[in-house]
Amino acid sequence: MKKSSIVALGAVGLLSVLLVIGYLASRSAPERITKDEAVTMLNEMKSAVEKKNVGVIMEAMAPSPEGKYAEMNREQLRMVLARAFQGSGDLTPEFKKITFDGGNLAATLAFDVSVKNKQGGMSADDYKAHIILYLKRVEVPRLWGVVKAMDWRITKAESTGPNMSTFGEF
């Protein structure tokens, strides 16, 4: 293969990579979030609870370690969820009284949640609370951290329910 052909193929490959990066960067979330988009985010987290998938729930959280989620930081929440999922049966979350207040840079999503735990032929309410999620458009890493994009994430959560940090302890 000629040297000029190798250079041309390298240039085409580099251009392809740059186009993919540009495409991913341009796919950032819109500046304004709607109620339907916020409820879609909530439904994705509901599905993650049913599947006991901590990763999907954590993906909805802002990457900043300063966020507080029911008085816990990001890593504490991750550990609490993993421990709760490990020690539970089939989980079924239910949301009621969903309210949304949106804006260009921030929004809130409030709702009542009840999580039922079915295990060994028994069913119990594991968690009941009124929750307020604070959403912001934040910078999040994409493509293994090479590219940053703006996306809507949960930056704070308040809960009237029991202290989640004690779940799974006996």
C-alpha cells in the first residue's frame, strides 16, 4: 500500500471519529425540560427498581459528589440501594400525585411513592414517602469522559419517608 493511501485512510478515520464525537456532543438535552420528559425519567427509575438495577438509578443523578439525596451523598445512596436490592424480593414502586414545576435551567418533580416488597408469598410496604426531585441541566461526561454534554439530572432529593441509610441493617 502506498504511503499516500495510508495517510488518506488515516485522515478519513480521524474525520470519522471527529464526526461521531461532534454528533454525540450535539445530542445534549434541550434547555427546557417538560413534564413528560421528567415523568419518563421517573418511569426509567421505576423500571430500574423493579429490575434491581442500581446503575440506571445512579445514571439519573448528577455526577457531582456534592448532591444530597435524602440526606445522603451519591456513594452512600449507591450503597444503600445495592444493600436494599440484595435483601429484598420483587419490588413494585407506585407513584401518585405527580406534580412538575419546570424552567429553563432547573425544575422540580414531586410525587408520593410506595414500594411494595413481595417475598416468600408475603407482601409488605417497604417504603412510603413524598419525594421532591430537583432537576438541573448539568454537564455530564460522554464517550468515556472524552466529550462533555449538557443533560438533565437529579441534583438533590428530599424525602418525608424513613431514613434510607438504615435500610438493610438489623
